[in-house]
Amino acid sequence: MLYYNPHKTGILAYFADQLTNAICEGINAMVQAAKRKARGFNTYQGFASMIYLVAGKLRLGTPKPFSHFH
């Protein structure tokens, strides 16, 4: 029995090109996580900062307060 599949062209395109939107979905998941963490921020700048902190993979150094003592 044959039936109409509205996603047929997209499914067949995957096998031809081997491309998916997984990277976009991953970025969207990180932005949504940042949105949940930034609930207390009332400005766009605060929200954007949280996105950079969550998705930017920043290497923030921690201070070593006793490094000058040997």
C-alpha cells in the first residue's frame, strides 16, 4: 500500500547529501538553557551575556590568592 509522505523529499535529501540540522538544534538547546539561567536579567545585554557564558566555551581563569607565597 502506497501513501503520501510530506517529508519524503527531505528524507531522501539526507541520503543524497548526508546533512542534518543537528548543529542548529544543539545551538538552540544552548540558547534555551541560557534563557532559563538568565531569568533574573531584565535587559537584552544580560541575556546576551548569559548566552556567551553558556555557549561560548570561555576559559575563565580563577584567581590564585596565595600564589605569591612559596
